[in-house]
Amino acid sequence: MRLWPSSLQGELALRLTIVFFLATVIGVGLLLWQGSDAADNFGLEMLRYRTSEIAKYLTRGPDGDAELRLPKELARLYRDQEGTNLYAIRTPSGKIIASGKSIGSEVSHWRFSLASQYFRLEEFGPRQDDYYGLAITEESPLGPVGVIVAHSSDSEQLAVAMLRYFARRMAWMIPLFAIATLLIAMWSIRASLRDVAEISDRAAKIDPQSASVRLPLNGLPTELLPLVQAVNSAFDRLEEGFAVQRRFTANAAHELRTPLTMLTAGLDELPASDAVQKLRSDVARMNRLVQQLLRVARLDAIPVDVENRVNLSQVAGEVVEYLAPWAIARGRTIALEGAEQPVLVWGNPDEMADAIRNLVENAVHHTPEGTEVTLRVMSEGRVAVEDFGPGVPEADRERVFDRFWRGKGKSAPGAGLGLSIVAEIMRLHRGSVRVAKATSGGASFELTFRQA
């Protein structure tokens, strides 16, 4: 099962959000840990500083006894009424020189070494509070003395409480930061992938008719350059393959024209018979196939100018005039309707005539003998060809325009190129072709051109 979104943008945004969330959680945890550790270290350093500071103010009084003369601020710190800070100074023998509150009697019997000794007092003094402190031998103006300082653990608990309060305040901000990061990441990623979207749109428009188009390389991120270059190389190979195919089709069709012409001329000199007539029909079918192949190759290779103002009625009339004798010889007739008035459209008259002629020929092949093919010109720039044949099943109406496609069981002559040529001509004209059921029950092919 896939754990990440299928979208590259979504996947990158999700990954960045997870990384940010984890980094924030780890960062806050480290901050709390370091803050607690720093608070402990800071308290111990302050105790060490206070011991050396107190020892400096030890002097000998007028009566010769040692006394402690603290500055006003330091005296206020150690003589407060709440008993937050405790101190005591004693001689190496245990005699108390100076002390605050009741700590003097507590520490008078302590043994001292030159090294510092950290201690903890639990439920000590009138406040029954917990204290942590330092006992150390310090040098003073009167010689070595033992200095003891202690501090109420309430302040430590206050620092821990402040850290916990800070953590709680930060906890609800983490999801907000994650959401903000997700939105910013999505916007940034979308902006970064804008070039990819433009390239995708351009690649989607490349088809066999525009195989020479290539994807741009300018301004692309370096990570995308190899991919785009590989796609362009693939397009180069495809274009070359299309060119080889077109040249082969055109050359093969061109080479077949001469022998087919000679074969047709030879058959015309033979006495009439059923066998000769069958050979003539086969040769005619081959000639039509060759002409269609040449037509396909020309449409693929030569640009067509479709910006001429053309009278659709005139083109339709010329097609009927050209094909009428051929249809009559096969026992069918062609009727032309709606061509009395000019219908102006944009296009190429030769290509338009080819499209209409292919539809009429196709209709003549499929309509029963003795029936009529109708060619109707409409004022909206449309022309329709209807017959009395079996029609086109609805399921096949999209596929009939594919090259070399023929319906199942179709016995009519042809290779399935006529309708594909019509579709290609209409594409070049930026028009459309559709097939429907005619009122006669046969097929109705309709071409729509751009009105001029």
C-alpha cells in the first residue's frame, strides 16, 4: 500500500511538514532539557561565586574578633525574612564566625576539606523547606575559613515550572507552525513546478502532425534537464521514424503507379470477358488504393493553405459533375441539393473536393444498386452526404475515421483509407466531420467548415 500521495507536490509538502514537525518537537525537547540543565549549572555556579564573594568581606573588628561586613545589597540578600538564602562562615575548628538564621548550629560540626562539597537539606528551618548548597574552604583576609551557602529549592522549582509553562505554550503552537509550513511548502513547490506544468502542456500538444516541436530547455532546474533532453531525443527518433514511414509509403505508391497503368492499358486491349472484367475491377481497386496512399503521404508531408475564401456550392457541384458518370455506370445516381446559392467558407478548394469526393465514393460503394446518393449543401458552411446503405453502427462511429479500419463483415472495396483522409482534411481546415443515421436508414456524413 502506498503511504505517500501520488502527487509530487503533495508528497514533497507532506515530507517537509513531517520533517518540520519532528524538528520542532526535538528542538523543544532539547530546549527544555538544556534549559533545565542550564538552570542547575547556573545555580551551582552562583553558589560557587557567593562563597568566594562572602569570604572577601571577612575582617577583624576593633576588639580583635573576626566579623563579616557585607555590602548593603548582599546583606539584604542573606538577611531576608523569608530565609530563601542561607550562609555561614566557620573556622577550621568549627567555631561559627557569622551565619544567617539557624544554619550555624547545623553546620558547626561539619568536617571540611579543601575540595568543594555540594549538599542538600530537606525540610530545614522554620520554613521546613528544601535547600541545596555548597560547603568549601575559601581564602579570606583572616586566613582559610569554611564558607557554607545554601539556596531554597523553591527557586529551582520555579525555573522548572517556567520551563513547563513554556513547553505547554509551545505545544499548541507546533500544529499551527506545521500547517503554516505545509501551506508555504505547497505554494513554494507549486511555484517551483510551474515550469513542469508548462512543459507538460506543450508535450501534450505534440502529435504526428507537429512532430518537429521540441520541449524548451531554457530556465529549467538542473534536475529536470536530463529528463527533458531525453524526451526531446525520443521525439527526434519518432520524427525520423515518421519521415521514413512517409517516404516509404510515397515511394511504394509512386512505384506502383506505372505498372498499374501498363496493366490497365493491357487489359483494355483484351477481348471482353468475365475474367477480364474481374481483372479490371481488381486493377481499379488497386489504382484507388495507390491514389489514397499518395494522398495520405501528401497530407502528412506538405503544408496545406486553408485560408482561401471558397464557394462550397461550387466545389460540391464540380464533385458531382466529375463522379456522376462513374456512379451511373455502377447503377447508382447522385443528387445535389442546396447548391443554388453561394456558401462561402475558409479552406483549400482541392482538399475540400477530395474530402467530399471520398464521402461520395464511399456512399456509392455502400448504397444498393438502383438507389441515389444525396449531396446536400447548407448555408451554415456544412455539407452532408447520405445514402441508402446499411449505415454505421453507433459503436463504430468513432473508429470509422481510423486508418485501415474496416467494419466486420464488410465486403465493399477499399482499404479503409478514404474516411481517414476526410478526417485529416477536416482537421487541417479546423472543421469537423461526424456520422449519423440518415432519414433513409443509411449513413449520413456531415462536414462543417469555417464560414467566411
